[in-house]
Amino acid sequence: MRTNKPDARDGFVRGNQKQGNALAQRSLVALLGLGLVGLVVLVQFGDNGILAFFNLRGHEAELRQEVAQLEADNQQMDGQLEALADDPEALEKLAREKHNMRRPEEEVLMVLPKAEAD
């Protein structure tokens, strides 16, 4: 005669094992889902997230443009430097125009702006 008491021959001794496994699986899936959602939020909105990445790409483009402009200016200045080193007339012209220099036998006349009458 069988009693209603669980027995090892029934496949479970400590209660319904199938129900316990299903609960453990659901809990694991829920925990993994929450972890995945947390990871996605961190990737999107963290200090090194997607938004910061796009901001840095915009800043990088600005810096690349600035570097290109500085390199062009540098090449122009190199050309001016070579011209001054090779051409004494260009050096003299620069000295006269920028630094108001003159030769010993020359006189420099400066034209002053007209004073406004009050």
C-alpha cells in the first residue's frame, strides 16, 4: 500500500523539484536581464559612453582642422624665412617697413594723420 507521503521512487524527496528548478531559472533570467539593462545604461550614459564618444569625435574634427591651418601657416612662415635668408633686398624691405630702420645717410619722413578740429 502506498501512502501520500513522497518517496525516493517518485523522483522527489524534498518537495517538487520541477517547481524549484523553474523558479531558479526564472530568477537567473531576471538577474541576467537586469544586469544587461544596467550594462546598456552604463555604456550609453557613462563618462566614456556613446554620448561622450560622439562629443569627442566632434572635438577631434575641430582639432584636425586647426592642425591643418597651423601646418599651412608654418609652411608659409618657412617660405618667408628662406626668402629672408637668401634675399638681402627682402631683409632690407622688412627692416624698413616693420622696424622703421634706415641707412645712416637717409632721412625718414613720416606722414602723421590730420588732427581733427573740435
